[in-house]
Amino acid sequence: MSLKLYNTLSRKKEEFISLNEKRVGMYVCGPTVYNFFHIGNARPFLIFEVLRRYLRYKKYEVVYVTNFTDIDDKVINKAKEMGISYDKVADKFIREYFQDADFLNIGRADHYPRATEHIPDIIRFIEQLQEKGFTYEVEGDVFYDVSKFKDYGKLSKQSIDEIQSGARIEIDERKKNPYDFVLWKRAKEGEPKWDSPWGPGRPGWHIECSAMSSKYLGETFDIHAGGEDLIFPHHENEIAQSEAVSGKTFARYWLHNGYLKIDNKKMSKSLGNILTIRELSQKYDGSVIRHFLLSAHYRSPLNYSIEQIEQSKNSMETLNNLIYNLKFLSERKLPSKEIDIDSNKLNETIDKMKNRFIEAMDDDFNTPVALSTLFLLAKETNIYLNKTGYKNQDTIERIIRFYEDFGAHILGLKFSSILANQESLPGKEIEDLIDARETARKNRDWETADQLRVKLLNMGIVIEDTKEGVRWKKS
Ligand SMILES: [Zn+2]
């Protein structure tokens, strides 16, 4: 089966064919590092990394690049506000980025280029544009002359007239055309600066992605992704820069995720509804937030509300409990010789869910459908587990493997939270109490057994008696 991806460039789902057989180059626009990232920023970081996980599952070798914009007005303003240098601000928020990304179980990229560490590459890129006649210089600022690039607007599918009316364009009277954009900015008094052929200054935002993506992935690479707010002007400008220099296609598949809203409102400073991952991490497990972000198709808008995130919390609890039960059973080493009707039926469901998962992911990585297979299988498995009688070890292990392969490796969900708590818990005292209760039960001393159960409950331990023995978990 082949993977299809919706390409913003063609506005169509296209079969994904990589440039170099099994090697895929992927670039995802990263954060401007002046603040903690919020749940809207998290969406592309997380979702496109799931695509990488899936490509790896399909045996592609993926080179994944995410940049850090570590110099711009926001970083400079933050530095003033905090009374430290701009690079200290960037260092701090890169550290914070990794903390939150790890919390969400976003796999690490292969490269995290920082703009300020690539100034010579960026200058060289601007020089090439200059040599080819795509730039003009005004008072130490270098602009890109959009009228020189005939395909301008091909990604956002707008003619230059339409662009002029709708977009957020920086007004600057020195520009020949309002949609021209800055490649090199002359340094103002007291601002960080680097030497260049146009005098001291710093790079514009768009140029850093063109220069750094080609450095790590080549002039033409497979997938370029980001939030849909980046289509114009950022990605349009990246194409204009890169294709002007190379004369070749820049990125072959352009992927964009939809907006995230909070209680159906746009997230904004003025509404005071910016929800950072750091804030959310006080209340919710990383996998709960992950479940929420995967619960909608990446191109659809997604609305955050307490009800939605609580639903994700419940969903993850369902899976955690199921996997806890499955592991408990599989450790008991059940018989696996015979396959009875129920085990057989469940095996068929596993196969069906595997196929459905892969079909969904192949169809423009439809994570909500892929996610739903985890719950459909959970439902069938719980019915199986709740029936009395024979349980097949191989079947139980196959189900566990399904959750490991698809839930954990591809979707990046961690099911270990409950198990980890379990493992860290059994203090000597708790074990003794559980044993004492067992002894009391064997002696049919129900009163003592019940007192001990309540005592354990007060310590936050829930006791369950099953056919296979006593189990306990954190309440
Ligand atoms: Zn970018």
C-alpha cells in the first residue's frame, strides 16, 4: 500500500514518492525561541514527527530538520525585558523547548540549526540571490524583489493583486512593492549584529529556512511542513528564495496543519487565553495532550476545551488499564497450545485493526481513524478478558505488541505511566499488608481482610481479587 499526502502545492492528495528511494528529507519550521511554546505551536511539532515515525515504520530513513529562530524582534525585545543578552534568552527557551517536547514524547530531530550559527551560509545565500538579480538594497537593508520571480504565489494560490489586499505585509515605503520582503536587516543602535557585505545587521526570518534547509537536506528535498499560517508569506517566500537560487524545485510535498482554537476562540495575548504546554503539564500527562492533538485530522481545525482534554484523559485511562491487565496476564504465562473460538475471533480483530490503522495512516496520515483502532481493539479485548475460562498467551502477547507497535512507536503514546507508578510503589509496608490480607482471607477471617483492604485504600492502594491472584494498583 502506498502513502498518500495532501500537497498544499497542488491542493491534492498525491502518492508519496521519495526523491532517493528509501531516504526522505523533511524540514519542519521550528519555534522562535523567546517564550514557552503553547498548544497551538505544539500541534505541528508533534503531528509531523508522527509522520516521521510512520515513514520509519514504512522503512524509510528520514533526515528530520527543525530550526530554531534565535534572532528576531521578539527575541531582542524579550532580552530587553529580562535584562539579559539575546543569546541567553535563546539558550533558555531552547532548553525549555526540549523539556516540553520530551514531555510530549516528540522524538528528537536529526538537526536543530540555529539562525545565528549559520550566518555565513545565510550571507552566501543572499549573495547568490544578488548575483542573479533578485535583490535590491536600501540603506543597508536588502530586499527580495518579488516581481523578478515569476512563480510568486504558487503555494498560496494567489495572484499578486489578491496578496496585496489580504495579507499581513510589513509596510515599508522603501520597498518597490509592498510584498517584497527583507533578506538582511541593518542593525539598529544597540541591537545584536553580524558583519556582511551590506554592513552590520542580521538575517530576515524567511532566508534562514531557505539557507539552513538546503544545507542539511540539499536544494531539493521531500517534505516541508508547518502550520497553515506559514503558507503565506513565510513558505511562499522560502520558495521564491530557494528556487531563484537553484532553479530547481525546492520542497516537493508541502504539508500544513490546521488552526487550534481555545473554547472556539483564537489564542491571543489580548484575550489572555494562551495555553502553554508547561501549564498543561501541571494537570495532564504528556500522552493525554498527545491523544488530544492526534484526535483530529491534522488539516482540520482543532478546538481545545476542558471537556475535550478530559475525554482524552479518560481515553488514556482506558488504554492504560487494559495494558496493565494484559501485562499482568502475560506475566502469568498462560497456556498457548490451543486456540479456542474466542481467542481466534480476537486474533482476527487484531489483524483487521492493523490493516485499518495502516490504511488510515496511508490516507494522508489520518490519525483519528488510526487512534480509533486502539479503542475498538480495547473494547473487544475487554470482553474477552471479562469472560471466564481459557485465555491464550499468544493472543494476549499479540495484543500487547499491537499497542507497542502502533500506539507507542507510531503514535508515540506512553502506556507506562500506570505501570511506572506501580513499580515504584511497593514499599515493604504495603507488601506486608497485602500478604496479611491474603492470609486473613485464606483463614476466612473476612473482617480482618476487609479492615486491611480499607487500610490499603487509605494509603491509595486498590486491591483487586482475580482468578489469577491478587492485584493492586494506585487509586
Ligand atoms: Zn521556516
